Amino acid sequence: MKSITFKEAITYLKDGEIVLAGNRTSFYLDGDMITVHTPNSRYKLSLNEFRDLFVREQLYLYIPNSDGIDSEKDDAYYAWKRKNAN
């Protein structure tokens, strides 16, 4: 993962993206508050509070893993299976 600057993180959050700190803390914008989500807690911070707490943190843009199931291939497989089941 490529790290992003704090200023870039704010821009991504305003664009509706999810930003990460490490692999266990995520941030997303909910109205005018930033929601912080960890395995053990979830809380909201103002932009100023977020800046005060996380401005020196190594931040990353969340990019969903595309290694999941390919729905087109999945649909084709089940169509083939139904066709050949009879």
C-alpha cells in the first residue's frame, strides 16, 4: 500500500473514500464528523480532533481486494450446471 498525506486523506474522506491507519483502524466521513473504527471501538471526531490525533499517523487509501468471486463467471457456472443437471 502506498501512504498518503494527511491533506490527501481529508480529500479522499470528503470524496466518500475510506482511509486506513495501519491494518486495524479505518476512517470514513459521516456528515461533518469522521468516524473512527477499530476492532474494539467506534467513535466520531470533528475534523479538528481528527487532525490533532492523526496528523502524524501513516495513512493509506483503502482499496478493496478484487480477488473475490467473479460474479459473471459464477453466473455462467451455475447456468451451465442447471443446464447439465437434467
